[in-house]
Amino acid sequence: MTIGIIGSGAMGIGIAQVAAENGCVIYVNDNRKEALRKASDKLKALMKKLVAKGKRTQEQARNILENVHFTSKAEDLEHCNLVIEAIVERLESKKEVFRWLEKIVGEDCILATNTSSLSISAIAAACHKPERVIGIHFFNPAPLMPLVEIIPALQTAAQVTQKSKELIDSWGKVTVMAKDTPGFIVNRVARPFYGEALRIYEEGIVPAGPIGLATIDHAMREVGDFKMGPFQLMDFIGNDVNYAVTESIFTAFYFDPRYKPSFTQKAHSDAGWLGRKSGRGYFDYAEGAVEPEIVLSESLHHYIVDRIVIMLINEAADALYLNIASADDIDLAMTKGVNYPKGLLQWADDIGIEECVDMLDNLYETYREDRYRCSPLLRHLADGDMSFHPDNY
């Protein structure tokens, strides 16, 4: 199979590596020749490193490099069976690429976008054959992260969805099906992980500055069993990127207060405190920087975890209520896409649905803000003494 990748950034190269390792011939297309050269050098260096660590044989590395071609020529995409776009997250830029692609590829070529939050239906609308457009959303780094969200547009043909899912499954990835709504599964459901942590910090429930931030992160790692704390993760992602996604989802949801961006988040982005990539974010990454202390309080740590987790559960429940995805796919997406310690709907079952509703109602009674409204599905399950995964009980 021949695969085209539009964009030679980290995501483009990661997807190219995955496809090449599965025997596909890849054409990475970018109109910036210097970017193509850097991408080629990066892939070669990565293969050398993997061979040195014993994670790939010399033959495997050679086959991967031989399968990936870097090109700025449009005609190299003519015979592709699938083209995956992985460029900047701007709707008009993506539409322009898809209009251009339709003039080049064959009639049966599937056109996919790797967007993390933009409307697949809007991108498809730019094409004469919107039925062949689909969302195939990999997570960064693509070779290591198992999850891929498959998102049909309103216009996508059923056979295109089936072929796309079967192909990505054959690459050894874990696929989940998502409805074409802002953020799909993961970037929608995960918003409270950042948003509620920021709210706790802004309310002064923890001390100002690095001590408070580190305390929230410590609670989520040590009590909540998450791999990374929210501020640590935002610094890893990049505060400019995370803020832009938050703002985009807030706007896309017609300014629903559940997705409201934080002034703290905006200030860090505006200041250029972008996280690890800039050397300073919520924490200082300069050489010799001292790790901040934390507040040692078991009750505070449990309060932090309970509040953030219940907001995550509420978001997952609403995603199911609104038919964004199945219960199994929502739980799978959060464990395989962002390494949560367990699926959020399973977590709700473990806590007890009635207890979840009480926790949310207590927050609503305290704040009287719509962001703390309980999902109708949670309340319905509590009233009927039901669970999300009854077969497990």
C-alpha cells in the first residue's frame, strides 16, 4: 500500500514511521525543502538510535528508511491509496490542502486528516468527493502511543470508515470510533484534568506559585495514580498549544462554561512561559533549578484528586449521553490515549454512581455555576441503581 503524508513535522514523521514499519511505501510531502531535509535527518538519527538500543535490527531500520520518501513534488502522491494530512491546526489551511489533494490523487484514494479537534465535516465540505474524507487522529508520539481515534465526517461513506479502521487496526494500533464533535473523545473528556486543576489553583486552595502547582501535581500522581500531574503535562505539551486547544474547544462548544479557558493558562502562554520547550513554564527547567516543595496534607491531596476525577467522570458520562462514543471506547480512549490509570466510566462504577452524583451536586451547591452541572445520564443511572458496565458486577 502507498501512503501519502502531508506535513513533515513530528506527527507527520511519526505516522510515516508507523506505516513504514508495517510495510507501506510512504511519501512525506512538504513544500518546505529545508523541513524535508531536517525530517529525513531526524528519521535517520532515530533509526540509528533504535538499532543501538537493540529495539530495531539493522535490516528493519534499513527497510523503514527505504520505505519513506521525502518529496515536495505533487505528482509523487498520484498513486497513493491513502493520504493523511498532518499540518498546522487551522481549518482554512487544511481545507486548502484537501482541495489541492483532490486534483492530484486517484478517485479511490482516501483522504484523512490528523486534526485533534477541528470539524471533519467542515474539512470534507471543501472537497468534490466529501464521502472519501475521514479523521484518523494519532497521538504524539505516534510510534509509541497505541490509540488512534477514527472520526467519520457527516458525509463519510461507510466503506471508507471500515477500510480506514481495518488498516489502522492492521498496524497494531488500538482504534476507537468517535462522533465528529469538538475534541472527539480524548481532547473533550480530558479538559477538566487541566481546567479543574487550574481552577483549584486560582481559588487559592493551594499556595500561590510553584509550591501550589507542585502540590496539585503530587496529589494527582501519588493519590490519583496518574502518570503525570496536570501542570507537568501542560508544560510537556506546551502552554501555547494547550491554551489554543482549550480556547478552540470553548469556542466550538458555544462558550459552554465547562470548557472555559483560564487566565493563568493565558498568562503563561502570553509570557512565553511555554514549558519544557522554552525552559520555563509552570515550573523552571533551567539547569540547576530547585524542585519546588509540596504541601504535605492527606486531606488536601484527596480533595484535589476527588474534585478533578469527578469532573472527568462527569465529562465522560456526558460524552456517552450525547453518543460521542460507546462506553467501552470512551474508557479505552482515556487509558490508551492519555494513560489514565483506569477508564473514567469504570472509575464511576467503582466509586458508586450515587456517590458521584452527590459529589457533583455538592460542587454545584457551593459554586452555583453551570460548569458543575451533573450529567443527566449519571443522575438517571443513580436513580435506577445502575452502572456503566453492569456485566463487571
